[in-house]
Amino acid sequence: TEKLHGARDQRRVASGMVTGAAGGAVALNDALCENVFALFCCVANGVFVLVVGKPGTSKSLSVEIIRSAMSADSELLRESLGMLPALSTNYYQCSPLSTAADLKGLYASAHRQSATDPSQLMAFVVLDEVGLADSTALKVLHSELEDSSERRLGLRAGTSPV
């Protein structure tokens, strides 16, 4: 594997993913390149990531590019990125009505998916607008993020503070 350094390599990796996932129909700005690169590195290494930003800073698009580039249908692209397993996205739109049971169910589903064969499939959890969820519901995240048996988790937030 090669080492990646700096903004030029971020743009190269993001460009390959955007071209493979979106057919090159997306303009690569700095925010998109940084988000795609950070998400890719974190997802590929099983590291939790929280992307927070104002509307229009490519948060949702970045997650969609990662989801598409690492889907089971993108085998050639995943191989070019280093023989990565397919990504199964578990998406949840948070709201003030979100409950701990909702989040536990989401993570249980992700655990079941990853348990089948982690070398072939890894689960990716996306919590959109996580700042809208009630703090009691978010306490589920503490145990999920501390659980070393399931490291392949991602998290994305909107503009609300966490």
C-alpha cells in the first residue's frame, strides 16, 4: 500500500471515487475532497468519524459517494482502493422523537450484517442531523463506540451542535 500525503493525494483519491461512483458528474471542491478522503480513511480503518458543517459543505454528498463507491456493485472500484469489503449503509434520520430503542435497533442491524463475514461486508451507520436527537437517545452511542467488537461504524451530523 502507498502512503498518502497532502491535499493533492486527497484530491486524487476523491477524484477516483467520484468518477467511479458518480461518473464524474460532480465538481470536486476542497470541502468535498476533504470529506470524501476523511470518510474513506475512517471507514476503511474502522474509525468513528463525525462530519459537521453548514448546509452546502458536501456532507450528504460525501456520504453518498462513499456509499456508492464501496457498494457491493462497485467491486472493481473497491479492488482499486485496496481490496476493501463491500459497505452496507444503515441510514437513520434523527429527530427530537428519536429514541434509544431506535438507535439500538439500528446498531443491532449493523452488528448482524458485519457478523456474517467482515472480510466481505462491513456495516456503516449514518446518523443524519444527530444534533436533533434527544440526549437520552444518544447515550446509546457511548456503548456502541466503546464496543471494540464492532469497529466499522461511521457517523455524520448536520449543522446542529452535538
